[in-house]
Amino acid sequence: MLLVTLLFVVLAETRARNFNITDLIVPEVVPPGQAEVEIECRYDANFTLVNWFKGLNEFFRYKPGAAPSTRSFPIVGVGRVELIHCGPTACRLRLGALTEHATGFYKCDIERDIPPYMYNTRSAYMQVHGHQQRQPILEGLAEEFAENQEMHAYCRGAPDAEIRWYINGREDETMRGSPSLKRNASRLIFSGVPPVVTVQCAELRYGKLTGSKEMKAKWKDHGTKDERPQEQRNEAGTFETCATFVFLSVILII
């Protein structure tokens, strides 16, 4: 009986220690004429969450036990994100309607967000060729902004395209499906949040999502504003006041 108990303990500890991504399958090159690819993340882990990213932008999430357990997010360059299978040992997706903007680093993260907390990640680069389309034109964004300043940007696309907006890599889904977007031009008004805002628009046309060049705006007060905690600023002010007092005292004595 003792031997069986020890065996279960060893197996449990081994399972707890194993928290690895064993393989990440992402094609290195997508040739012209190939509109879709399959990607897969294989793991040996007692996880609670699997995330897929392109660059810094999340496009798929698998959380066992949640309702729903999977969720996808739009990213520029990939017209469709389809679930093939996600389970205890692997998560496999199909990316479709690719354009050259789908080129980049694809990353799989696994996480255990309950004790014992664990995390692992792996990435691979995919180069997409021969899927170039005309880009929508983004213009009108100021180079600098003040905190909570109302900002404006304009996007011009094809007449039969649906225009979508991305702020800091995330789609503004409140604009999705708006009749005003289903035309060849769109205007976005939003508030800037320090320190940097990135803006990009995209047009959805024939099932493909093609992005404009990304534009950036910087907070014009960034770098000049004292961002230290109030307590530190107070201590610094007190020290400066005392130093000034001592300096003046020495001058008066001299």
C-alpha cells in the first residue's frame, strides 16, 4: 500500500513539474496562391489558459471550463481564424484569407492562473508572399496630443469595402457593422491616452482584411511631467527647500 501511495505522489509531482510547450507548428513561408494555413501548439501541461498572439496582438484564446471555452479576435492580414481542435494536449487553428500583412511572429502562451502558478511561451516567424492588395490610406492623425484630447483620423478605402479601426492593436468593435463604415471613407474620433497611441485602419473586401500603414501619436507632455509618486515629490521638494535655506544662511553669514 505504501508503495502504491509513493507511486501516486511521484506521478503527481512529475505532472506538476511538466509545464512545457513541446512543439509549435507554424509554416515558415506561405507561397503565392496559398490562401490559408494551419498552425498548432502542442503542450505537456496542466494549464488553465492557452493564448495565440501575432506580435503583441492576441487573436485566439482557449480557456477550458469557460463558456464559451474559445474566443477569437480579428487581426490585420488574417481574414478568418477557425478552430480545428483545442484540447488537453494541443490547440490547432486554421488561418484563412491571408494577405502579406499576415507576415510576422506567431506566439503560443500556456498559463496556469491558479496555484501553483506557471507560464510558458514559444514563438515562430511566418512569411507570407504573393497576397499583396491595395492598402487603405490613413491620414489626418496629429503627431502629438494632450491627455484626453479629442483626436481625429481619416481612412480611405475601396468603395465596396467595410472599413475597420484599430487603436493600439485592438479593433474598436463599437464601430463594427456601422453603416457609415461601409463606404470608401471613414472618420474616427477618440480620446488619446498617454504615452503613445497607435492607429491603423483596415478594409474588409472579398473576405480579406488589408491594413493601412500604422501611424503613431505621442503625448506631448510625456517626458516633462514628474511621474514620481506624490510622496517622493514631496520629499524632493522638502530637500530642495532645506538646501536653499542652508545656502542662503551661509551667504548671510559670509
